Amino acid sequence: WLRSACGARNMEGYGLFLVLLVSALLLGFLSVLFALIWVFHYREGLSWDGGSAEFNWHPVLIITGFVFIQGIAIIVYRLPWTWKCSKLLIKFIHAGLNTIAMILAIVSLVAVFDFHNAKNIPNMYSLHSWIGLAAVIFYTLQLVLGFAVFLLPFAPVSLRASLMPIHIYSGLLIFATVIATALMGFTEKLIFALKNPAYSTSPPEAIFVNTLGLLILIFGALILWMATRPHWKRPPEQNSKIQQPNGGTPEGTEEESTMTDCSNTDKSDVEFNSEAAARKRNLKLDEVGQRSTM
């Protein structure tokens, strides 16, 4: 009964979740589409020849992998129709999506360095490049540690439980950092590329790319909102204690915390109902006393 109560609690706001999910997917697809329109309509397209068209791989791959795919990887645990699948399968999907995002991000960095070296442009001089490279490095470390701790069967349950909050926080922090870095990159690119007319005069390309930045920002906000709502959290698996040795759970105390939250909620509800019943009884006794004295 307690598990079903927790499950019902996790399904709270299911319609709103679907609206936000569809909106996020639409914004993500539009962001990738806008990136392709930008490089093919306003820039020189895509190629791998050391020219400007090679640089264009950078925004396209960052938006596709480091923003869109990473965002989907973050909320894959929250999709209600995956809750009947084994958590191990969802872990592999989560890790696979993040791996694809990491590969695309690394290729995008190679394109930038190759373009800069071919044109004798200095590397790593802007804040955008500093934060961007740091994001890729920490993202790679996050992925490697995630594989080692949460996918391989060697890590003890206590270690998984202690590292899970750090893993979640660092993942959300990296995602938000990537979006902020992408917005800085848009501005930097437009300032350098738009000379006549200048960026400050708001030519069509500037307005188009600024719109792309707004799409990415709203997409990130929706992903972070869905990922941080506790009532949309994946419910604990019913057979998790059977699958894990010593009654442990795949994520350490994740199931225990969810069960505790539900039990505490039920306990508080019982206490509240008891207090309400006592107040009613006292009120009736007061009314009887008043009628007896009248």
C-alpha cells in the first residue's frame, strides 16, 4: 500500500509534465533546426577544410549534443512510461545519451582548434573558451565516474548513496554552465563576424541568433524544472531489495528516502486528522455545556 501511495504521489501533475516535456522537445528540435539554418543561410555551411565552414560544426554539435541530447539524458528517469522498465536499462540509456553528447562536444572542440590553427587565431583567450573547455572536462569526468560507480557492480551501496547527490548536482550544474557558455559564444561570434552591418545595428542574422539563444535558454529552464520536481521522481522498484545484496537499492538510500518521505507524509496526515477529530469532539462538548447552562 505504501509503494502504491508513493507511486500515486509521483504521478502528481502528470498532465503538466507532459505539457512541459512536449514543449521542451519542441524547443530542442527548433534549436537544432535554427542552428542549421544559421550556418547554411547566414554562414558558409559545413565542411572540414580548416575554413569558416569547419568552425560552423562547433555551434551545430554543441547545440545538438551538449544542449539537446544532454537535456534529454537528464530527464530520462522522469519519463513515466519508462518506470516499468528495469532501472538498469534506464541507466544504460542515460549513460548512452551522455556518451553521445560528450563525443559531439569533443568533435566540436576539435573543429574550433583546427579552424583557429589554420587561420593563425589564438586559442583559449576568451571567457567563453575557458568555461567551455572546463565544462567538457568536468562532463567527461562526470561520465567516467558515473560509469564506474553506478553502472559497474563493484562500487558498494554506501558509496553510491553518498555520491548520488553530488552526481545529480554536478550534472545539473554542468548543464546550466553549458547553456550559459553557449549564449556567450553566440554573442562573441556575432560581434566578430558582423561588421557591415554591425551587430549593434541588429541585422537579421543578429536577431535570428538572439532568438536561437532564447530558445536554448527556455529549453534549459524547462529541463531543470522537470529534473528538480520531487513529485515527478521515478518511484522505487518493488523488487529492488531482492535484486541487491543485503537489501540495498541500486542508488543506495534513494528508495529509502522516497519511502521515508511518503511515510512521513502519511504520519503527518494521521496526526492532523487526529487533531481535527479532537477539536470536533471538544467543540461538541463545549456546545453541550453551553446548552446545559442556557
